[in-house]
Amino acid sequence: MPVQWAGRSPELLLTVDRASGEQLRAQLERQLRDAIRTGRLPADERLPSSRELARTLGLSRGLVQDCYAQLQAEGYLVTRAGSATRVAPCAQPPAPTAPEPQAELPRLIADFRHGVPDLASFPRADWLWAIREAARRMPTADLDYGDPRGSLALRTVVAGYLRRVRGAAADPGHTLVCSGYAQGLGLTLQALARAGVRAVAHEEPGSPATATASVRAAGLTPVPVPVDAHGIDVRALDATGVRAVIVTPAHQWPTGVVLAPDRRHELLAWARRRDAYVVEDDYDAEFRYDREPVGALQGLAADRVISIGTVSKSLAPALRIGWLLCPPALTAPLTELKRIADRGTPTLDQLALAGLIESGRYDRHLRRMRTMYAARRTTLVEALAVHAPRVRLTGLAAGFHAVAHLPAGAREEQVLADALSRRVGLYGMSACRASRAPGPPQLVLGFGDVPERAITEAIATVGDLLDGRPNPPGRTFSVG
């Protein structure tokens, strides 16, 4: 289906060569035929008016009209009274052989995909207000490329916000705005590589699809370090000899444990002793339920910790806005890397976010989302207690995912496949392990984007699979 162009007359790239010896009308007819035959001009595509095309090419209008008339006679174009000249449907080349249609995936009762907030709750009205205010107030100079670190307005607001709610030692001069966590991590790893780092440790289990892949993309060696009930094992980290580590101290991904106070100090002591850096992914810090808030690790050692935060979980991943709290020694190299990468994150969006935070609308949204996620968490706990009482849940103190520990002997991969056949999307812990080890069998249940009713129905549908019980007699499931 062609694009329906607005305006008086769409533009069209055609050229004429007056020195070629070929008649101008013949050149025009040939180029239009070729454009239609090759599909560059699809069926029903609107052509420029004869007056506009003549003006653009410096030709007489009569010549263009004669060209259109000839191509209409040949079946390439059609004209209707009161309508523009368009490409005839029958003038198109044969359509390529369509590939075999893939089987459609069943519509799921619930998809427990982790790391996704409630997308339907994005504060559209507040964001539209913030965009309008930013566009109305922004100085003309802000339409230029600007500082690669980002808008000073947003850096100032973010630094103040993080000092207030995260206990961070945030300074606007050492804050860098980035396009989401992935870019922030990539820039950080490049800066560490330039500083002589050759290997980077990461938590195990963790995020191979992001952390490990980013480490390799930066030309560095990923080194897994185990996580226990108190967070990353700092002694095991020290034994690796690395000079950088990526951690999620506020709510470890995916186990959900909080880095214990003694481990926090032990980790920072390791960084100072080894002349090393800690990359803090401030994951899920906004959403906590039944535990005291935990301050940012960066607040204890601003010279050794690079803290990365985003609005991907608090607002929506599509915004692609994040920030780095940079150690002073790395601010200049990170700024230069950001300048080379893209010259800066879109300024209008930065100013809109700054306005959203300053107005209090951002805090109001977070309060509303905490209430919603807490209700979904309760629904998940209650549904599992009824339909899969042998399943133990952990990691529920914050965030919007939980770890479900399946009974001994359960086969994680089989549980996922059987659940999908019943139209429930489940995800295993094995994908979060660098070794992809299938055991112990665990699920990572994301409930951020799953309504309460869908949680209840889905758990009732797969409860016997999770609990390791045989399918109740007479109970059948169908996909559709």
C-alpha cells in the first residue's frame, strides 16, 4: 500500500540531461517507466502535478502533460476527474513468491516476560504536557547539538533527584545523559578498556544477553562471579584478578537479593585496593514494598563507582533516556565517547523529562505504579499458594519480578514448553546463567505488564505444571 502523501504535490526524483541528445520527453517517459517497472513507484502512488513537475525540472507543462498522456495510453498511469495522476495497479512487476506462512503464535492468557513495566500505564497526558512545555520554553540555542553530556537542565534535575531519593553523590558536571542502559553500559566499558581494563566480572546468575554481550562487544573478557543470599561473592571476585565488575546492588537481577551492608563495604574496599571500578546498575531501585530503601552504592565511593540509571522501568523503555554518574577521572573520556557515538541524546526529550520530575508528576506516577505492582505481587503470591503450593517464591521485596523455585526433579525446559501449549508465557532461570545450566529449576516471573486477572487465570492454568502434580483427571487444555 503506498504512502498517502499530504500536501499539494509530492516530490519525485527525476532528472533530465539536455546534453545527452535524447529528447527530453523521451527521457522523462523512460525514467517513469523504469520507476514503475522496478516498483520504486508502487501501484496507486500519486505523481506530482504536471505543473509542479514541469517547474521542478525546468520543462514546459505541455511536455509533461504529453508524457503523462503517453504513459496513460500504455497502461502505466491512470487519471480520474478531480484526482491526481496515479500509477496504474496493473503496471506493477510480478509480486515475489510469498514465503510459506509461519504458524501464528497463540494469543497468551498471560506473558510473564520480565523487565517490562506496565506499558498501558505510561503517563501519556503528563508526557504530552511536558513535551509542550519543553518546546514552548526551550531557548533557540538548545536546538543546536549542545553539550555531549546532555542538557544542563536535565543533568541538574537528575543530580538533585538522585541525591534526594538515592543518596547519591551526584554532581551535574559529572553526570552524562545517555540513550538508555545499553548505551550507558557500552560507553562505560569502552572507557574502561581505554583505561587498561581487559576483563570485567559480572554477577552469576545475571544478564548474559546484556552484560556479557556488552563486555564482549567492547573487546573485553566477561568473568562470571557467583551471587549468594547476600549478593555478589567479593572473595570470589577478588580471586579473579579483574579490575571492573558490573553489579545490581539494590535488587540483584535476577535473584532479587539486596547487597548486604558488609558486602557493600567489602566491595568498595576491593575496588580501592585493586584500583578497580564498580559499574552499578541501579536496577529496580524505584519500586520497593516491604523493606527499607537502600541507597546507591555510588554515594559511598563516587571516585570508584559508575552508576547507571534509566527511566525504562519507571516510565517506558521506548523513551531511551538514562544517565551515568561518572567518577571524575572518567568524565572526560566518557563525554568524548558519547560525542563520537551520537553527539547527544535528543534535547527536547531531556527537557521534557526534567520538567516532569520538577513538576512532581514523576513522583506521583511512581507512587501510583508502586501501588499497582504491589497489588499484582500479592495476586501472584496468593494464586501460587492456591494452585502450586509446593512452589517457593523469592526476590519479592522490590521490583516487578519474582523467582519461583520449582520442586526438585522438575525439568525447566519442559515446564516452559508445556505452559506455552496452554497459552502461558514462562521464562526459565537457565537463560540468566552464563553456562545455561538447567538446574536448579527456577522461573523468573515478571508481573509488571500482566493484569491481576490474567495472573490469577494463568497460574490456575499451569499450577499443576509448576507444582509437579499430574494433570487433574478430565482437565484438558487447547491452544487457540
